[in-house]
Amino acid sequence: MAEKVPFEQKVLSENDRIAAEIRGALNQRKIFSFNMVSSPGSGKTSLLEKTISAIGSQVNIAVIAGDVQTENDAQRLLRAGCKLVRPIVTGGACHLDANMVSRALKELELENTDLLVIENVGNLVCPSSYDLGEDMKIVVMSTTEGDDKPLKYPAMFRRSSVMVVNKIDLLGTSDFDLEMVKANALKVNGTLTIIETSCRTGAGLDQWYAWLQEQIAHKKQKS
Amino acid sequence: MAEKVPFEQKVLSENDRIAAEIRGALNQRKIFSFNMVSSPGSGKTSLLEKTISAIGSQVNIAVIAGDVQTENDAQRLLRAGCKLVRPIVTGGACHLDANMVSRALKELELENTDLLVIENVGNLVCPSSYDLGEDMKIVVMSTTEGDDKPLKYPAMFRRSSVMVVNKIDLLGTSDFDLEMVKANALKVNGTLTIIETSCRTGAGLDQWYAWLQEQIAHKKQKS
């Protein structure tokens, strides 16, 4: 399969070209953006629902919600009060690419947006290879997934700037070791910011909101 | 990207040719085999550890354990007492393919094997497209992942013969609705066999072992 590498390179370089355009447009508008990646079921949408309810009146949030099938997540975010939500149903594709995001952005009115969230397909492998023009990737993992995940899926943790450890209310219901997951994550990426949350009890959410608002403010100050 | 479809078709048809060879070899030896697929962290390896401890003295089990990085799962299975374990570290690839399995099988002594388990990379999307020569796919999902997963990742549930709902000891710690996940799974695939398990409390494991032994016996009787 000699053509495989060149073909993949061609796809990725076209992706990077479009991602650079997106990044330029978001920078011009001073919109802070992150690409939210995780396993299926880590709680990305729940974390966004909480975030929209808590800070959505102070911060204008737009979300692009990617899924293989269904618009369930987009519907949940609309119900949570997010006014700018655009679903992308990939129809089988295992990741979002910059072209999908670019098309979705054309249909979003970003005039007053402060924060753009790109909720990727639940998959710890493929989305790590695709730059979507975001400021950073944030990987969400839950305490029920096993504390060796950063070692088993290193590319995703290496390319993320933040790891949210979600469902900390379930600590103690399995062998998951919180200190071990942090050590494993930092072994793969020593500069990761780590935030612990529970959407059920609310633990850690204030820290998450504060961190997010700091990033948004920081982006606004950039010339 | 006009060459995309033909290139993918070429890869898949080469995969299917090798998968057919594997299937022929396993059928000749009357080895029952399944391809175990799931999200990362659903508990595939825990379920295999339990299975090896419980029925490994009556049934000769071989496991091919796929992972993007690390041989952690293979090590765990060896410690559980499985004598035939072959790790595949895909080094970034998001799924196993028939060629990887074919190479791993050459290094396994299958003479007296009754059951071959192929533990796939944790990913609910890509592994659904690759036939590995197995008798059936078994999809494992855990109660912490959300009850709409069969609708969001329909290909995987459509191509599986069995859905194991694992971690049922954690029912009640989230909004996960067991009846809803079953209804959603059967909507996608009306012929799915559904088995509920907890590796922590042991609930449902006897049913899982009995089902497995029935498949193994059935395969032995085939002419």
C-alpha cells in the first residue's frame, strides 16, 4: 500500500491549510476556541450544558457539535440555553476535519461570540491528527475509564493543553486511581493543565469556569 | 479528493481477502472467535480477566490484545492466567486490521485452542469497518457511557451480534437508563443478544460464561 502515506499527507496538508484560515478568522474576532476531545461517554456534553447554564449570560458561547449519527448533543445544548449551536453529523467519519468546521462556521453568526467550542466525535484516536483551527485541544476523561488511558492513547494527551478529569463523584466505585492518572498524563505531556470536575455534584466546576473566563479575557486582550 | 473512495475500497477488499483466510483457518480448527469492540474504558480487559479465571481451566483461551500504545492489557491477561496472549501495538492506528491479526496468529500456537478473543482498540467508530475473520463482533458498553450510544455509533451496534452492558453495579450513579439503552440497541439491530454484567460484583457473569461455552460447544459440533 505504497500510496497510503502520500495520500494521508495530502489530506492532512489540505486540512492544515483550511485550519489556518479558521484560526486567522477566529483570531481576528478575538474568539477563544477549543476542540473538545474524549472517549464516547466521558461527559463532554454534560460539561457544556453546565457551562452554558453557569456562564452563558456573561459569555457568548457558540458550539459546533460533532457526532457520527444523531443531533442529540446539539439538541441538549439548545435546551441548556445555548443560542448558537451547529450540529455536524459526520455520517460514519470518526473525526471532525477542518473542512467540516469551516462549513459549519459559515452558518454561525459569530459577531458577538466570545467562546467557540468544537465538540468532536467521541474517539480517543483519530481526532488527535486533525487541526481544526482551535486555540487548543481539551481532552475530557472520566474516572470510570481506567487510569492508564493517557499511556494507551498518548497522541491525544500530548496534543491537548488541558485534561479535564470528569465524574470525580464516582471515585471509589472502581480501581481508578486519580493520582495515577495525573502522573500518567504528565508523563506523556508535562505541561498539561489538569482540572477535576463532577457535573453531578458540581465539584470543581467553579475552577473550570474561572479557568475558561481567564482564557477568554486573555484572548480579548491580544492585539 | 476523488481517489478517496477507490483507495478505501482497495484497502477494505485486501482486508476482506485476508479475513477470509483467517476465518477458513479458524473454522478448520473449530475455534470459536469473537472480535471485542468498545469505547476506551468499557471494561473489555476486566471481563476477559474474569473469564480466564472462571473458565480458563475448562476452555483453552487465546487472546490477541490490540492497543494503540502499551502492552498493559496483554500483561493483565497473562497475570490472569491466560497462556496464549499476543499483543498488537498499532502505534497510532485506530483499529486492528486483518493483516495485523494474521501476523499475530502466526505466532500463536493454536493447536488446542477452543476460543480466540481479539480485543480491539478502544474505539466505537473505525473498528466497525474491518472484518478480522472472527465469528462475530461483541460490543461492550458500560453504564457510565450514556444510553444513547447505540444511536450515535450505529454501525458498531448493527455489525455486532452481542451487546454486553458492563458495570451494572454503577446503575443509579448517573442518568443512564438500562431499559433505554436496550431499546436503542434493538432499534439499531433487532437481533442483538444482550447480556448485563458487573466485573466488580460478579452480577451476570455466570450468564456470560454459559453463553460463551454454548458458542464454543456449538462450533465444535460443526462439521
